[in-house]
Amino acid sequence: MRLTKLELQGFKSFADNTMLAFEPGVTAIVGPNGCGKSNVSDAVRWVLGEQRARLLRGAKMEEVIFQGSSARRAVNLAEVSLHFDNSEGQLPIAFKEVVITRRLSRSGESDYLLNRAPCRLRDIHDLLRTASQAGVAVIFASTEVDEILDLSHVVVTMFGGRVVATRSRAEVTTEKLSADMTMSRERVATAAADEEGALRA
């Protein structure tokens, strides 16, 4: 399963219908501050079901709809679609291309669609959960990367790209000290036995 395309219309700064194609390999989106780079990752997070407006850098969900500018009027609907290549059948659905869509209107109406058919957010999550067994995709905001790199008080153990254990630094330190003390006691006992043997000799 591979992300092939992102379509946006009326979402944040993307007032017009916009299509971003993702070819195999690494795709980088670059540009000056304020050009809308972060809105792309916000769109991916939103279409996959994000319910917390603050994680989309807003106070309320309605703010994801294009608010208008000096040259454009505000729009009444935001729509984002993610296109996945399912030719290898990692998603248990009989389509070679899977399209996940989310819509939101200013009236508060919200819809999720799977290949243009109405569905529930739970249906989308259940579908993607089966694919996550083969690999994990994570969306990080730039500020969150800084926070992760700054987590000196947490040790995260990764296995095959998955977080399998999270322990506090204190727990790790205590475990290490306990191991060191055990090793020290063993060394003292060995040294004492050697000394006792030498005295007897």
C-alpha cells in the first residue's frame, strides 16, 4: 500500500481544487514561511479523522475551511481525499485504488467517504488498522519533532518500527544501578573467596 495522491479543495489555504502526486521514493515539500507547507500535513491528519482542532493549529474545527482573503471570498466546504495504491492487496477491499475522503461544511455537516461511498470514521480506521500490521506511518509536526528529540526523561524502545516499550529515565537508571550492584557483589564475593583460598594456602 502506497500513498499516491492528495486532493484538497477549500481546506485552509487551498481554496481551489489542488492535487499533489506522490511518486515512489521520497517527496519533499519546500517553500518560504507562510506558503502552506504545514497545511499539507494538517490535511493528511484531518482526512484520517483528527478530531482535535488544536492539533490542526486552530481553535475550532470550522477553521480548516478556507476563511477568505483580500482577493477571494470564503468558501463553505472543505474536502480532502487521500489516494492509496492497493494493487498488492494489503487493504482487505476489492479495489486496486482506495480513496479516503472527508468533508466539512460551515453548517457543521461532516462526512467520511470510502471510494466515494458514505462510511463511518470507524470503518476507515478498521481498514487502515489491517495495513498497519505490515508497517507504521506517523505524522509529526515540526514542533513535535523538537519535543521528541528533547525527551530526556523518557526512553522509547523501538522494534520493527513499532513502539514496544516506554519507560521513564528513572526506571532505566534504577535498573542499571541494580545490575551494577549485583555485579559488584559478585566481584566482592569472588575476591573474598580468592583471598580466603590464598590465606589457607
